Amino acid sequence: MNLRDKILNGVKNAGDRTAFVTEHESVSYKELLIMAESLVQFIKSKNIKPASYLCIEVSRNKDFLVGLLASIILQLVLVPLKYGLNKGEKVGLINTSTPEHILTKEEDQWVLSKTTHNVANDV
């Protein structure tokens, strides 16, 4: 069993145990997996292949965990961006990691955009 399978089995076996807690919400592993599987379907609909580099820019909250879990399921290389970086910092990190796509969340909707050779226009 590889690391990916161990992580997924752990999440599946944790079921209703709490995965994430804040002042305002509590999310179980089961709920986290359901959200990740929904994101997986969205990403698959965009024809993103395993081993693709996916840059994710969301707050450090359940959305980050959902994106992380979805990237594990799909065997993507996740490149996390700190939410709120200025354009110059983003361009530097994106140029260094060369992701093919940038995943963000706007008004509770996942948004996936393809990067171009002119990264400064992508952020």
C-alpha cells in the first residue's frame, strides 16, 4: 500500500470523527471526503491529468483541506499559495513551480484557470 492509499484509507475509516474545527464550523472526515470528491469531479471535467501541477490559492480553512485531499485522490502535484499574496509574490512562486492550472474559490464556487506562458497575466 502506497502513501496515497494509506491517507485515503485513513480518511475513509475516520468517518464521523472531526477533521476540522473553527469557532463557526466543524467538519467530519466523511464530510471532507464528500467535498473533496465533488472537487475531484470538477477537476476531472477540466481534463486535468495525474502528475499535473495544480496551484491552489485559498484561505487556510476547510477549502485548503478539500483541495489537498482532492489533489491526493487525483495524484496531482499541489502547489499551495498563501492566500492574499501580492501579485509580485504570486508571479515569483508560480514561475518557480510552473503549475499548469490555478485553483481558487470565489463566492463558494471553485474556479480553475489554465496558466499561460505569461504568468503575470494569470494572477
